[in-house]
Amino acid sequence: MTGGADSSAQPTQADILGPVGLPLLAGFGFWVGIVLSLCLYGVWSFTQYRQLRRRLHQPTPPSLFKHPSRLVTILGTDSDELPEYGRRVRITGWAFVIAAGMTAILVRILYGAV
């Protein structure tokens, strides 16, 4: 049986600045930029969280590092139900969760491409 398709697979090469490489490069740069932006925002928001925690009157809320279940509860709570401290924790936590997820996706794509 003779067909038009060649049974031996040849690797396809694309120029990095060609019609395939340039959009991929732009997409990669965009993705990395979003992850870095989320991380920088998370660091800034964490400093705001620490300042807010210091300004709270006694009793101060338990540390989220000693009670991670509290962080999970705050992440799942509607922001209208939270005080200012809880909203800051929620925003900071979601920024880091999204950045970690996007990083994991990027690593999976790059690792799968190799």
C-alpha cells in the first residue's frame, strides 16, 4: 500500500523569530511577567499585612504560619464578611496561590516540551 504520507517522522524546526517562534516568545514573556507581577504584589501585600497585624489591638489573630488551616478558611470566605485584616490576608494568599499555579503550569509545559 503506497500512500502520500511518509512513515518516517522528521523533526520540525521553527525559527525563533519566525511566524511560530515570535508569538511563542511573546506568550512566554507575558506569562513570566504576570507571575513576577503577582509575586511582587504578594510581597508588597505581605508587608502591608504585617503592618496591619502590628496595629491591631489585643488580642492579635493567631499566626497564619502556625495555623495554616486558618489561611485556607480565610481564602474560602467571602470578602464582604471579613474585616480589613482578613481581606488583606485573603488578597495576599490568592496572589501567591495564583502565582504558584501559573508557575506550575509553565514548568509542566517546559518540562513536557523537552
